[in-house]
Amino acid sequence: MTFDQLLQDWRSGQGTSCVPEGWTQGRATFGGLVAAMLYEQMAAEISAANSLRSLTTSFVRPVAAGAIETRVEMLRAGRSVTQINGYLDQGDTVMLAGMASFGNGRESTVRVKGPTAPKYPAPEECLALPYIEGVVPEFTQKFDYRIARGQLPFSGSTEKILGGWVRFKDGSKSNAGISHLLALIDAWPPATLPMLKAPAPASSLTWTAEFMEPLAKHKASDWWQYQAAVEQAENGYAVIQSRLWDTHGHLAALSQQMVTLFG
């Protein structure tokens, strides 16, 4: 199933759905996918006029392929901001927990433009991230990647920045929504992996994604620019900040993750 087909399935599932095969990373399902599943259930609880501003996700346990249940809890529905807790369960066990903040736009005298997109070479001039079975996560076959800055995973690099281009490989003609952006900004390997000299596990512990401007009408299968920086790493944990820009260089999403390292 394509990502768009999965979105339609989740939106009609009324809290009960299925995590598909083919989207794994190690023993878990791709984090961007399960976060999008939870977001869709949260968004169904509020007015379409409220835009997602922030989504914080805690990856409690690895989510396996198969049946899931999602639950949402309305914390507060104010005039301009709505906050919702959400949970993704398998059996009677919480696998994923999240908190979303939705908010209407308003007039303000404060206006600061987001950081500009990097001046990367065109995607066709950049190195493609290859799929190597047993080394590269299965879900990466759903995306095209082009590395413009940094090195391949497990290359022993000293560069703390990793960036380039990413797009859905399925040729989707739909406009990119929040769920697409969650998948795109989380699709890249953690920027710590190129620092390792041999394959080793790494996974997200917590993740916050934030969105400021109204979404422009860009296709999910367009090329999107991505850049991540390791802010600090020690004692088996790393803080990584990431950004995603659309085809016109406008900032579309910001992200910060706490990543666990086992190498």
C-alpha cells in the first residue's frame, strides 16, 4: 500500500487500524509512520481550522506490524489552542504516547522568518542513499534520498551535519499534509549513524515536530530539502535537530529527537 492509501485507511478506521508490513526499522515500525497514524486520530477530534503546531511523541515500546488501537484524550479546547493526548496500543499495552497542540493563527507584530534552505546541488548531482538488505531499514525503500552534506551511515565520519533531499518514491500526486511531513522529516537515518564505524542499533526515544506556516501546495513526491545536526552526544544518547524545506526553500517543519545509541 502507498502512504496515501494508508492515510485513507487510518482516517476511516475510527481508532482501530493495522500497521502494515514493509515499513520496519529493526524490530520496530518506522517512527514517522506510527506518529502519523496517531496524529490522524488526534486531528479527527478537532475543527479543520485548527492547525497542528506541535506534536511530541514518546516511543514507549517497538510497534510491530499488525492490529493497533488508538485512543485520544482531550485536555483542553480553548478559543485558539486545543491540546490532546493520544495513545497507540497493541493488545493492552501502550506502545506510543503523544501530545499534540493545535492552534489558530492570529495577528502579531512579531514576525521572524525561519532559517533559509541550504544551497545544495540539485538532487541528480548528489549521492543516492542505497538500500542494503539487513543493513538499511526496510522502510527506506519507500523513499528516494540524495546526500548533499555528510557521509553514508557507518562510515566513521566526524561531520555532525547530515543533509540532502528526500521524497516519496510512490509518485503520489496528492498535496503534502502534516502526516506526509512527519514521514519525510523522520525518514532520514539519525545524523549520528555516519559517525559510527560499523553497523549498530539506534532508535528514537522522544521526538518533537513543530510547524509554523500554513502548508503550501506541494506534492508529497516533490523533492524536499532536509538537514540535521547533532547538538550533543554522550553516554549512549544524542540530541538531533532537523529541518525540512519545500521546493521553494520555505521552512516546512522543525524537529528535535533524543536518540539512543548502542555503538
